Amino acid sequence: MPSVVPFLPLPGDTQTIAAALHQPGGFTAQGDLAPHLARAVAALGIEGLVSIGEAAAPAQGVALYRAWLLQHGQKGDSAAAWYNLGVALQRMGKHAEATAALETAQRLRPGLWQAGLGRGLAFEAAGAPDSALSVWRELLPPAEARRQIHIQLARLLEDRGRLGEAIEEARAALLIDPDQPDVIQHLVHNRQRTTTWPVTEVAVPGISEELAARHAGPLAALALVDDPARQAEICASWIGRKLPAAPQLLAPAGGYAHDRVRIGYLSSDFCRHAMSYLIAELLERHDRTRFEIWGYDATRDDGSDVRARVLAALDHHVPIQDMTDEAAAARIRADEIDILIDLNGLTKGARPAILRAKPAPMQVTYLGYIGPVPLPELDYLLCDAVTVPPGAEADYSPRPLRIAGCYQANDGVMPQLPAVTRAEEGLPEDAVVFTCVSHHYKLTEAVWGAWCRIVARVPGSVLWIIDDNPESRAALTARWGAAGLAPERLIFAARTDPARYRARLALADLFLDTTPYNAGTIASDALRMGLPLITTRGRAFAARMGASLLTAIGLPDCIAEDLAGYEDLAVAIGTDPARLGALKAHLATGAWERTLGDAEDFTRRFEAALLAGRAAL
């Protein structure tokens, strides 16, 4: 024993207390803290105690925690002290005492799962494996609870844009039960959105790539497979799970005899949405001597100018956002709508259960979903001879109803656009700028590989794409570097308002379309702004949208038959200023305004297609 009294540490002085543990007289012969040191330890907060205890040897830690717990017992934040005491005892091989301490910690803080884990380990080390199993089983929530929690976490994380975390939670739910088609659907689509390729390799036992594709859901299907029959199968699987047949069909078989044909537009996107920008002038230009226009509006009011314009173009506006599907269908039937045009298809916000009740004698799907929508109650899919060529009818449900010329409605009214410059957008002034501002879920590994090779083959060129989400940006940036391309040649465009988005399209030189899901509204906007576009001509409707637009505007030479041809075409244009200049000159002479932008001509062709379809029923 020392001949002098040791230094008495000040309460809360963790450094001094820690040093005192190594001085003579810090411990009694029984291994307990000396009284003066015990008093100082008891005055510590839990954080100070833990900081000393973690650095101490196990025996010293046991003495520290016991001294502190003599004063603080089982109240406040003492669960951490009981837990650390149990860990120190476990390290000393005192398994029974460790079990008791950890049990106290778990009782004081039920959410402290580490205490339950430690108890099980202590039981196992003490030769009581059955007790360990029992503790660990009690610690785990039931499998169904864990599954549901993972699903809700995945849903909310997806809503918050935290896609990487949403993917992991969805996988966790599927590892508990792989027979969850809805979870597979969200997992596959989020892998598309984050460019996690191959998107159907979900790494879950029991879920093959074929099964993941089957349950990918309607939207993912358009970017996953270039086969309308396969797309229809995926959609039919989704419909079979989600949409039971209605108890009765509402519309009279013989239709109605109105002086003017009543057209009803059904949508959840009468707002700042691409669809509304496309159809605004169509609604305005309908021939009111022959047609009466109704809008069944399932949209939350966003106060936008385009919403106000759409609603003003309707003869009758019927809000159905707060109606049940049954009530909305009954209202459409009561209004005796002759032709109901669904503008959602199978996209977010759709109300397909309304269509299943068949509230109108002729029901058509248009624009919202660019592919087969195999609802038996739908009569037609509006398309054109390029998007669904003659001979391909059997691959589509409902049957194709072709509009003469291009299928796509457009608004010919040019909005006010801001002045923009390459410098403001971070683009080099003298580079060939390839661009695509479509969502990243439309990207595929094959298309990205083609883009990398195009930029590599065109000296001084850059690729300008939308900054879609953090995960895809990181993944694409890494792949760009792996392809040997300098980082400054890949430029991400921040999202912006519709006017600036359109204006800055004119800063690029060539728009690179995606396949098998082409750009739709964005492609038309690019052509309108004088930006040439190249595409491939695929098999499915979604893979032929670009070809339809380019055919209509008089640029068929910008259509490639496969990705190899597409790559060579982009390189040929990018390395030939005269050829690029000729394409831009064609668009600069009013080609868009004379063709795609002639809303009056489109409206007449659109109306003629509807009347022909009605007569054929």
C-alpha cells in the first residue's frame, strides 16, 4: 500500500479518473474501486463513464460500472452501464453474472437488441445453447412483422428519393418471403432508376431473372423488353393481381344518340405534367359543332398555368379525386359519355378500375402508357402506322386504332423561353454536345455502352444528361471512368422549370434517344427547339416513338435499325459539321411547326380516327 494518500480526482474529470486507475491505491484488495475513486466515478455522467470503461481492462471496467451502478441503480440511462458491465463480465469468463447484467440492460431498454444478443452469447459460452436459442428467438420480431416493416421502410424511402436504401429494404423483405410480386415490382424499377444493371438480377433465392421480369410491372416493362407480346404478359400479370372484374358493365351496348359526340378525358395528370403540355391545344381545338368535351379530373390542384389552360378548354369539368372508382364510373355513365379516353393507362395515379366498369360504350387508351393495356373493357389503343405497323395487331391488346400521320398530340403555342448560354450550363463552347435528358430508368447497359463509345469516337465531344438521382449519378460516373473517358466529358444537368428545360435543349448538338423505351414528349421538345435526334426502330410501340416523330418531321435518315447502326450514325453526324448543320437547318425552317406542331391538323386527324373506331364497333 502507498505511504501517501492518492490524489483525489475531481468529479467528472474523466482524464484524471482514467489516470487514477493506473496509480497505486486505486483498487481495494478485493478488486473494488477505492472509496475516493468510487465517489468520483459515481459523479460521472454516463458518457464519461463509458469513455473510461471502454478503455479499461475488463476487471477494471467491472469495478467502474459496479461502483457507478451502486449510486444510479436501475434508473435513467443506466441501461448502457448494465450492458457494458455484462460485456466486461463476459470477457472475464463470468457468464452467469454477464447474463444477469445483460438481462437488466434489456429490461431497462427493450430496444437494446445488443443486450439480447450478448445474453445469448453468454448462455452459449456457459454451455446452455437452448437458452441462447430461446433468447435470440425472443429478440427477433416475428417474420411477418419484419417483412411488413421492411416493406414500409422501402415504400417511404422510395417516396423520399433514397432509392439505394429502398432497394436494400425491399430485398430484406423478399429474403423473408420471395413470393411478393408488388415488392419485386418496386425493386426492379428502383434498380432501373439507379442503373443497377442487370436490373432483374435481384440476388434473392427463389427469384430468377425470368420471375423478376414477369413481376416488373407495366412501367418497368417498357424499358426492360422490346417485345409487345411480352409487355402485354407483364401487364396482364399486374392486372390479374390488382384489378378484379367489375360486378356489372354500365354502358348500354347500343350506345347513345347525341347530336354531338360526348368525349370524356380521364386523367390524374391535369397538372404540370408532360401529358397536359401535349394535349392542351387538342382540347382547345376540338370541333364543338360535332363534339362536346368532358374532363374527369383525378388530379390534385397544383395551381399551374397548364392546369388552368386544360380546365378552361373543357366544356365540362368533373373533379373525381375524392370519388370512389364506383362513384366515378357511375358519374361517367350518368353523363352518357360516348367515347372515354383514358390518359393514364397503367401509370402512377391511374384509375383503371373505372374502366373495368365500362361506363362508356367506347373506351380508348392514349398517351399515358405507350404499350399494350390488356383490359378487356378497353376497345382501342391509339397509335399510328409507324408505332404499330400493319401486321403487328395481334401483339397488342386492346386493338390498335391508328391516327393518320404521327400519333402524338402537341401544343403549337410557343411559350416564353428564357435566354440561356452554354457557359451558364457548364458546357464547353466549342465541343460537340450529345445529350439525353430522359429519366435514367430508360437507360440500359447496352445504350450506355453505345454512348460511351460514341463520345470516345468523336474528338472533343461531351455527353450532357439529366442529374436524375444520386445513386444513378454515382454509378454512371464510375462506369464512365471505367470506359477510359475523362470526367469533364460527362456533364450532369440539374432539373429546372419547363421553360428553361426547353430553352437549354437548343444548346446541344444531337439528342441521343434511349431504347427500348424512347423519349416521347422530350423528343418532340428537342425537335421543336431545333435539336436533331437519332433513334433506333425497335419492335414495341415505346421503341418506335422516335421513328414516328422523325418520319413525320421529315428526318427518316436519323432512324437506325439497331444499336450498332445508331452508334455509327451518331459518330458520322458528330464528326461531320456539314451534315450536322444540314439537320439543324431543316429544323430551323419551320419543319416542326408544319408537322408535329400543327395542332389544327392533328385534331382533325385525331377526331377522324375516333369516329372511324366508333363506327367499327
